[in-house]
Amino acid sequence: MAHDDKVLRVMESIKIADKHVLAQIMASQGIWKAGTSAVNNSYKALTDLTAMGKLVKGDGYFKTPDCRSEYADHARLLTKSLSELYKHSDPIIFREHTITEVAIRPDALVLSTKSGKGICFVLEVCHTETPEYLNQKVTTWRNWDNSLNYLSELFGYKIPHFEIVVDGEAPSGCYEFNRFIEEVVK
């Protein structure tokens, strides 16, 4: 299929999604017409990629072979947030990337680019996590002296600054995801 490479690139980035989420991303990028056409074309592409062994089919979803998720609540919410980013920019995403140096696993590390400009941020989806757990992650990022070097090496661009964005109740000093999308990414 003509757009299998694009579908695979998106799936390698978000790791797990259903045909409806992928359809929204592809339609927002002008690949397919929104609605039934995008859903059907997404399903065909996902099925083709599964037949080639590049994706794995689950119960109502597709994922990359390295993804251990079963698309439960947290995974669905994270996928939804990541799909919003794709609707407004062309992000580079590292989903659930473990950083052994400081023993944290952010939900996603993102470099969102648009019109030759970029913004780097840590995305945490906190609808099911405790405030204490989120605060522990935020404190780790704020106190980690090597964070900018790490992010620069990971993304392959000099990262002079990053934000912490929270989908859910954001602690002081963090961006709330919907506000972030409205103000920064659009």
C-alpha cells in the first residue's frame, strides 16, 4: 500500500494504537479523507504491516513487536495524547524510554517541530498515577544536571531547554497538556 511507510513510522513512534486513532492522525496530515475512508485505509495498512511482521495485532489494537502494553487505560490515554501531537506537528517521540542513569521512565520524551522550530518536553499522563509519583518524576528531571546533554544526544539536536507537560492534574511549574497544545504546538 502507498502509505505503509508513513503508517509504520507513526506506529514506531507511538508504539500502540487502534485503527481509529491512526485514522485521525493520517487524516489530520492530509493522507486520507477523515471518517470512514481514513479508518478503512488505516486498518488495511495496519493489517498489511502485521502480515509483513512489522506490527502485532492485539484485541482491537495494533502495536510494534517491542511494545509490551496490552492497550489498557494508561496506554490508551498516552496514545491519545501522542496522537494530538501528531495532529499539530511532526514530533519525534520516545515512548516509555527508560533512563537508567537516574532510574526513571517518562511516559514520553518529545521533540515537537513545526516550521523549522522545535520544543522539547517530557510528557507525563497522570490520570491513574498518584501525585507523589508524579512529583518524584518532576523532581528528578529538575535536579538532574545531565538532563540537557542526555536529551541532546537522544534527539540528535542541541536541546537548550525542555518543559514538563502533564496530561492530568499538573503540579506547579509544569504545563497542563491541553493548554500546552493550544499555546505552543499550534
